[in-house]
Amino acid sequence: MKNKITIPKSGFKDFIINLASYNKVEYKKTGYGELADNFTRLSDDKVEQDDVERLVIALKRNNVLNSKQMLSLLHGYLKETLNV
């Protein structure tokens, strides 16, 4: 991990976008991503990640986040986005 990251209590979307920008991280689909998309399509699921969720994945892939931080950010972001 490059920096010690403190997970915020709110404002997850902006935090994730700024963290990715600061670390010059962009999402790039991999072969595994293509495979996962095909499994999802074949199972008739309607699950699609938005750009912010993809950034969190990219931050983890680039070792900016550890697994616990990634899950915390996704959890907070989805709670805010879905208003739950």
C-alpha cells in the first residue's frame, strides 16, 4: 500500500474519485472481467458496476487499497448511492 488511508464516514464517491486521481489509477477491464461479465449475462443477472465501483477495483489491483479498505469503501459507497 502506498499510503495510510483513512476511510471516510460519508462522501464516498468524491473520496474514491479523488483517491484514484491522486494515485493516477484508471480502471482497465481484464480477461477475468470479461469472463465474469459472460457468467453474469448467461445467468440472466442484471448486475452492472458503475464507474466508481470500477475505480475501487482498480485501486485494489494497483495496491492502493487492501481488501478490508476496498470492502469498506464499496460498502459505504453503495449505502450512500442506494440510500440504505
